[in-house]
Amino acid sequence: MAARPAQELTMKIAIAGAGLAGLAAAWVLAEEGHDVDVFEARRMLGGRAASYEVRTPPAAEAGDAPGQAPPERVDNSQHILMRCCTNLLDFLERTGKSHLVRFYDHFHFIEPGGRRGTLKPGRLPAPLHFAGSFLGLRFLSARDKIAIARGMEAVRREWARGRELDAVTMAEWLRAHGQSDQAVRRFWEPILISAMNERLETISAWHGVGVLYLGFANGRHDYEMGVPTVLLGDLFDGDVWEKHPRIRIHRGAAVEAFETDGGLMTAFRASGQRVAADAFVSALPYERLSPLFPELGLRIDGFRHSPIAGIHLRFDRPVTDLPHAALLDRTLHWYFSRDGGRALSLVVSAAHSLALMKREDIVALAVAELGEFEPRVREATLLSAHVIRETRATFVASPGFESQRPGARTVYSNFFLAGEWTNTGWPSTMEGAVISGYRAAEGILSGKGVGREFVRGRAPLSGR
Ligand SMILES: Cc1cc2nc3c(=O)[nH]c(=O)nc-3n(C[C@H](O)[C@H](O)[C@H](O)COP(=O)(O)OP(=O)(O)OC[C@H]3O[C@@H](n4cnc5c(N)ncnc54)[C@H](O)[C@@H]3O)c2cc1C
């Protein structure tokens, strides 16, 4: 822990919201020797990076899984990160949890019918490190491979154009760079829909090109995929918070109002209590903050959410030998396996088509599609099935959205904004959330004349 600054600099800081943004701000401010109170409406920490206890309903009601299984804890949906998420990794390091993420340097793809392909690094330096395995992928034609290689070269060239790319969607950009429908569906979509959680016809090319550049055209290891080895609740919640001598977590304490006096914030109201402090952070989602604090004048008219569905299936036997795979040409996008291939977390990004479907129909669809990729599913018995649909999973980074994201500073000199929706240079990710928390902390310290930089590394969006 950093040395405590002089006593006169110790501040009392109040933070609204204990998602990753609020937690990241709290941790670094406490490390700097300040007293931090975090007010969280729910009983659990981690916000949208959440684990829930779920029960399989009796078979007669559910129609989705035979028998009655004991309660299970599952993540809302598998969360993944990349090696280039330097701030999230820094936060995990600070909180002693970085060993709970396992990195993979292989990406597996499966076609309906079960044929597999693997993208893995070879001996050539970046950005050619995938050349060997890429040429061997059988689910892409030779013509598509040439077009994709040219597309990746264009990513490297055009990344620096930054803001100019915000005028077009990623789908338009790919078409303009000669990508066929099959190349889009089988190569660009599996990467980008998962990273951006929205259709390529909707997302800005600034974001799409940025994510590709940072992950695949920059450093040799940046693309590596990190998968937590524990549930999100164990990664982001737990004793480490309650035991910290300078952090007090207030669970089930919703912030209800903000008090200001001239250019200063003076207090929050949380669960009926008035909370005065020297400095404040809102790490609330924009749709919560805006109605609570209309005087702030947030311009969120163009802000929208995109849904993610997590489908958690447990079988009586192993159904795969892979840790994860991208699934081509179907509703399901990825699976992540645990327990020796018996438990699979399926992810459907931009899950608009599942919004109105019945739970049991989603489970039936998932099992049927999974059987096309992993034939052992057809012989296995489904022991439990849970569907978690998060309708407000991530913001939609459409063209023009970027210019509307506010920075950390507000008109109140001691009140700062955090949350992945603020101006972080990242899409709606855990990395963006941590950066926003660090920025709010930097703002608070700089207001007291203390220059500290917590944010490290590059962001996908150049030239902002
Ligand atoms: C299903 C799903 C899958 C995802 N997959 C990935 C992934 O693979 N990789 C990735 O990087 N990102 C992923 N994300 C996105 C990532 O989880 C979010 O971008 C990030 O967690 C947002 O953090 P945040 O702190 O900005 O906001 P939030 O997590 O929304 O935190 C805000 C907090 O404020 C609390 N709150 C709300 N109102 C009040 C109030 N009045 N008073 C006090 N507290 C309040 C909320 O309960 C919440 O805890 C996924 C998100 C979802 C939902």
C-alpha cells in the first residue's frame, strides 16, 4: 500500500455505486490514505459483473430441465478480458485477485457439424503472428483469407484516423474494404459482436477498428483472452473490501439525492441518511444518475443499451474437451466450459432475438444448437439449465455516440463522474469501468494539488 500522505491531505470521500468503476476509484483513493465510503443499492458488489444464486424450477413448471437440481451460483454471463486490458489487470493486482484469471493464446472456432479450426500464434512477429494458423482455417475460403489479411492491414493503417471513422458503421467499413458476407459472418462478427455486444450494422467503425487494432494489430500478446477461474462474485466481491481499513462498504444503501451549494457538492442522501464528504464520485449507470440529479444536465438522449444472454447448462457427462470456442453461423456465439466439459456457459451477445422468447424455448434452442457443434451433447442428459438475460448489459457505441460521453469532471469542483459510459476511450467493458474509476480518483487528487496517474496503457479510440 502507498505511504499515507500528510494528515492535512486526508479526505473523506463518498462514492455512489459499487460496480467496477466505483470499486476501482475507492481502492486507489484508499491506497492514497483517504477515507472512502461506498454506497451500493444492492447487497452485492461488482455491478453488472455479477454472480447470482439460481434454482432450477420444478420440471412441471419449467419444462426446461428434467428433475430438480440444488441451487447453483452462476455468473450473469461469462465475462472475458484481453491482455491489453491493462487497467483491469492493474486493479486485480492491487486487490490481490490477478491470479484468478487464466489467459489463453488459442482461439477455437467450430462450424455446425463439428469441424474445428484454431487460431494460434506462430513464430513470426506481430502482426504476422497468426499467419500460419490463419492460413490453415478451413471455414474460410482462400479468397476470404486474402480479403481478411487486407482488412487487418487497413485496421493498422486507418486506426490513427480516429474520429473520422465515427461517420460510418463497422459493417459499412468492412464492405468498403472488400469483405464478403461469409468473411464478415465467420471472422469479423465472432470477434467484434462479442467485444462490442452489438451488430456490426449498428456500431461505429471508430470503435470496431479500435478494438481490432488494440487486440490484434499492436502487441504480440495483447489479444490473449483472459477467463476468470472463479465466479465474478468471488473476483470482485468478498472480504478484501470489508477488511480494508480505509474503505467502508454500505450494502443495500441506495443514493437518493445529491445536495450542492454553488460550485460544490455538499452531501449525498443515501437510504434516508445525509452523507457529507470532502469529495464525491458518482459511479452510477447513466440511466440512474440522470433522473436523480437533473441539475447535472447529462445529455443522454442518444444513449441506448444492448442485451446479453447467458445460458448455463450442466450435463451428466463431459460434452467437450475444449475450454472455450466461438460458434459459427448460429444464435449461440461462444461457449466456455468448466468441470471437465460437463458445465457450459453459452453467450449470446446482442441478444435481441431472445428478448421475447420463453425460457424453455431458449434452453431447447441452445441444446439443439450445441448438439450441432458438440455431438456428445445428443447423448448426454441435461441436469440443469439457467437463462439470464441482462437487457441493459452494455451501451451501444453507434456512430456519433462517442462525442456525447462526458468526462470525469463536472461543474461541481469536488464531484466526479465514473462509469464505463463516461469518456474512457473503450467500449462498454470492465476495462472501461476501471479506467473511469481511476480517472475520477485522479480528478479528486488533482483538485487537492496532488498529481497522480493511475490510468495506464493505450485505449482503442485514437485521435479523440
Ligand atoms: C451479461 C453481461 C456480460 C458482459 N460481458 C463482458 C465481458 O465479457 N467483458 C467485459 O469487459 N465487459 C463485459 N460486460 C460489461 C461490464 O460488465 C460493464 O461494462 C461493467 O461492469 C460496468 O461497470 P460500472 O461500474 O461502470 O457500472 P455497473 O456495473 O452498472 O455499476 C453501477 C453500480 O451502481 C449501483 N447502483 C445503481 N443505482 C444506485 C443508487 N441509486 N445508489 C447506489 N448504487 C446504485 C448498481 O447496483 C451497480 O452496482 C458485460 C456486462 C453484462 C451485463
